[in-house]
Amino acid sequence: MKFTDGFWQLRPGVTALYAQEAYDIWPTDSTADGPGIVVTAPTSVIAKRGDTLNRPVLTTTLSSPMEGVVRVRIAHHEGGSWHGGFDLPGAAEGGAGTIAATEDGGVLETGPLTARIAPGAPWDLSFEVEGSRVTGSGHKAQGYIQLTDDAQVDSGIVGNARAGTAAPRPHAFVHEQLDLGVGELVYGLGERFGPLVKNGQSVEIWNADGGTSSEQAYKSIPFHLSNRGYGVLVNDPGHVSYEIGSEAVERVQFSVPGEVLEYFVIAGPTSKDVLSRYTALTGRPPVVPAWSYGLWLSTSFTTDYDEETVTSFIDEMAARELPVSVFHFDCFWMREFNWCDFEWDPRTFPDPDGMLARLHEKDLRVCVWINPYIGQRSPLFREAADQGFLVTRPDGSVWQWDLWQAGMGLVDFTNPDATAWYQGHLRRLIAQGVDCFKTDFGERIPLEVDYFDGSDPSRMHNLYTQLYNKAVHDVLVETRGEGDAVLFARSATAGGQSMPVHWGGDSTSTFASMAETLRGGLSLALSGFAFWSHDIGGFEGTPDAAVYKRWTAFGLLGSHSRFHGSQSYRVPWMFDEEAVEVTRVFTHLKMRLMPYLYRVGLDAAASGVPLLRPMPLEFPDDPAVAYLDRQYMLGSELLVAPVFTETGEVEFYLPDGPWTSLLTGETIEGGRWVRETHGFDSLPLYARAGAVIPWGVRSDRPDYDYLDGLTIRVFPGGAGTRDIVVTTPEGVSETFSVDLSEVTK
């Protein structure tokens, strides 16, 4: 949200009070993290005693919840409104770091990160990583903003206006502005479908069901990553508004409604280090099962399907040597108007127990679609309403609307009994033979409601998805065990990475939408999410054969791969026979890559570094990669450049070193842009210099004994030796030592 009118003035209807000086600085033992530093920052320089009267102050508190992380809390009125922060499983008991407060100022040191507050005027709070200043809060950076009813701020409508879930516009905000250095670039802020680099953008952290072709996001994460060796998490699950060099062009501004703003500065020095610390603080992704890396085949959304249809698809895929690991039933496995009643539509699926058993006999896992709504026609609606399991309006009546399901209510996951009730229906489905759930929706969360635990509806709008997905994920962990639980989730907030997998939402069936989908995945990866998927071919509409085939190659070179659409089936032979061959080539390739991919997934669970890696994450010292959003690294060893044209023309950048095509074996020199033309059964897929790829023997399934028949593929350009660990899905590991210097072209 923009509050200023140019550099000197405020917009009409805006009043601003800024921290002008660090008037006094003293140590304290009473922060959320134990020891800390408290700073009184008057909103005018204090020249004489009388200046302390009738003068608002901002109170800034510094502390450290874990090594390498500084918490900054800015309060106008400490007793005033604040949305509260996120769960922080990584916060250390008693905090971390050391503090000093003297006449020379205040210093907090924690790992490689130092926060330094200068005494007096002007206001100056700086952050250093390994002794070098990376950013800071300077003059007119910390501000308390008040708006009149007719204030002319540039806020627009945030969220789904038609759905009645747009963010409100309060009358008071706290903002912070952190310096942007020359050449500094900002990434992250969730799954954003616009440019990868966020400089110059206004970004609203407010989940909405807007599709991939809009500025809205299903996964809004108030965390940004700088290429200067640090990241920042705004610790507020409510509406956070960002101006990234788009108002004060030398700064990143973030503002929240109310009286308190809290944020964390997270040290690097590398971007991988930042992500590792960030996910340690907010939640690491778990290990996901090897079977989930295989191909997921869906009924699609509004198509006609029954067991005969499903079986015909599965049998035809098998006959064409197209391995499928998971079959997904979308919404209409339940009766129309009944979503959710968690019951198979008896008109279409008269024998669900038998059908699920027959699918398991075909060595398939089964996923079913759910959402957090209960339609009025569902037999469960009255039961939930009578027991107080649905979100209510302020007058005590059940909140209902007709957008999506007629008369639907919203399950109140702040009520432990409602959560247990919802989970009970999931357990019944799991006992029946369902293996995992697609947790759709979670973004259209209303504001004019009351929650069981009294939560502020503005806080719950983004946070609701966390409670919803956790309720489902907990049941899967309980019933299937650690390492075998996996979701297919659309919405998320900070910490959502601990409940994978997430997919990219509703795209259209075009090359442009394929590209914006990749941008969303890259942005999400830089927001701490290790596993990600998307609808191969696009969701809305039906792709032409070229889009389908190009998207298939792209979709099978990621952590998780799903064929899914809206009004049409997505089995390859419905496009052309070449689509069958393309699907065969890339499913088989992914299965052979499983020893590598599974190892990268295990590393992601340990470090928080994602499988799909934007180029600047893997090559931080190469300025040419900073803006690249049409290619990526798959793990640390493989470069993928999806083809976004029917003709097969593609342009991509290779960093320094020899690069070897995984498909052809040809080696070319990097440090330059490359133009190639590829058939539908090919794309630029290059192993970097000295890459070591464990290569599996099977092409028919993702979950096999990777050590049986394993080949270690070593590529030219490396030196010395490397130790490569290969781990099977059963947890058996073996280390291979490779002499890279023996490999030549």
C-alpha cells in the first residue's frame, strides 16, 4: 500500500509518525526470546524535557529466536491490535545470541548476523552478515500511519471482491522500510505468477482464488529473499502489503494494519543458507514417499467417469507402457451439491470398496478430492451446524453462501471437536482404501464471521489453510506413518512447506500459462517450498497437441507430476499418437532418475533447499542468471529449459563450464546463451560440469530398489573426488566415491 506522494509529501488523508532517533537503548530479559534490546524511538527529536510530553513514540525490541535470526518488533501501542505471529517450531527455548547496550548503541549478535542500533538521531538500525552491512532501517523507515475515511491511498481491492473475501482497509498501519542496495534483487513472497524478480512490484499477502493469470496468489508468503545474503519474514498471518522499490524506490516497504509490526531478518550468507534457516524456523518439509514422484493421472474435473472409464484409462496406459503411480478422483466422486459428504456417489460408484481394492491390485495409489466446505444438501451439514462445527456470523447463525456449493458452510478448524469430526470422515476413507487427499480451496475465507476460539477473522483469512491442511496431513501421518503421508494442496501460508505437496492452481491451456506456471513454481521455491507440481497441459480449456506435449516434458521434470484438466480428459492418446510417445519418453526418464530425485528430496527434508531451483539459487555469483524465469535446475546437477513454442525453438543460458546433454551425450561450453530447436520428445536437459547422476535400472515405477542395477553417470568438467550417497525407499544407503578427473569427453 502506497502512503506517500512523491519523496517529500504524503497522500491526501494520510498522517505519518516516524521513528526519528534512538532516544534510549537498554537490555531486557523479557522478550519473546529471552534477552533482548529495547529502544525508545520518539517521533520527533527530543531537544529538551518538554519535548517528551504529548509525543508518540515507537518502541522497537530486538531479540533472537534462533542462531542467525533477529526478531524486530515495532509497537506504537503495545496493548493495541496485532494479528499474532506464525507457529515457529524452530525457535530456541530461551532464545539465542548475545546483547550489549552502551552509550555507543545497542548490538545483538547471533551466529553470522549482527543487528546494530546507533544512538541518537537520525534513526539507524543496521544488519550485518559476516561483518558486512546488508540492509538497514533508516530515516522515515519505521512509521505509524493513520488514514482518514477518504484517504487517497493506492490500495485497490485485495483478494476476491466478487467472493466477498477482499481485505478490509483499516485506519492505522505500522510500516518498516529496509534499504535496497545498488543491484540488490528481491525474490519470493509466495507463488507469484508475474516476474521472478519482485523489484518494482506491489505485492499483497492475501490468499485468493484468482488463477495463475492474475496478480492474486493461492500461496501468499510474507517472506522475501535478497540476493545480498539475507531474507525477511514478516511475522503476521494477516494482510501484509509490500512495496518493493515501487514507492520508496531505494527500499522494500512492508506494512500491516494495527499497532504492532514484527519481522525477522534471517542471515545467509548464501541464499541456500537463508532458506535453510527460514525453514528451520517455520518448519522443514518431511520426506515424501517415493511412489508420489510417479505420474498422477486424474479423472479431470467435470468430465463423466465411473469405474469402467477409470479402468479403461489405467489399462490403456499400462498397455502403452506409460507407468502410472496414483489415480486421482476429482470432485464428482461425491454426489453433486453434496461436497463434502465424504461418500462415493452410489449412482456412479456402487461398489467403492471393491473398486478401490481392484485399483490397488493394479499397484496404484488412490487420491480423492476434498475441500473444507459442507454443502447444504450434504447430510453432514445439519450435523455440523447443530454441533457448532461450522463458522458462524456475528449474530450466531451459520455462515453460508452459494458461491461454489449451494448453501455451503465452512468447517471451523479452530474448534478441536470440529477438527476431530472432519478427521473422522478421512479416517473412514483411508480404511476404505484411499491413500491420499487433494486438499483443494482454502483461500475463499470470509471476514464477517466468528470463530470458535475467538480468532480475528483477518488473521484467519490466510492462516485458515494451515489449519485445514494440518488436519488432513496429521491423519495421513497417523494412519500411514511418517514418510508415507502426502497431500496435493492448493493453498498455503508461511510454514505450509511442512505439509507437501502443493500444486500451482488453475492455469489455462496455453504456452503463456505454462510459462507463468513455471514462474509461480520458481517464486514458491524461493519462499521455502521444496516440493511442487502443476496441471500438465493446463487446467482451463483443452490444450492443443503441441501445448500438451511440451507441457508433458516440462511436467515430468519436476518433483511431482500430474495430468489434470477441467472439462476434458488428459490421457495422451486423445491428443495424438506422438503425445503417447512423448509421455513414454519422459515418464521412463523420470523413473530412471529416481535414485537422483529421491536423494535430492531427502536433502530437501534435511536442509529446506528445494528440488526445483531457480538459477540464482544455484549460481549466485553469475549475474546473468538473476532474472531467468524460463529455465531451472532440478537439484544441483541438472538444468532444464522447457520449450514454450510449437516449433521447438528455445533460447536458454548456460553458466560457465562444460555442459552435457543428458539425452544425447553432446557436450558444449557454457558461459553463454544457447539457441536450439527440439522435437516434441526432447528439450534442453543438461548436466553441469562434474555432475554425478545415480541412474536407476527401472523405467516402470518410481519406488524400487535403486541399488539393484544402479549406474553412476559421471559427466566431464569436474576435478577431485566426490562421495555420492544413494538411498532406497526402504532407507538402505550406500556411498559411492567417484574420481571426477578421470572423466573426459
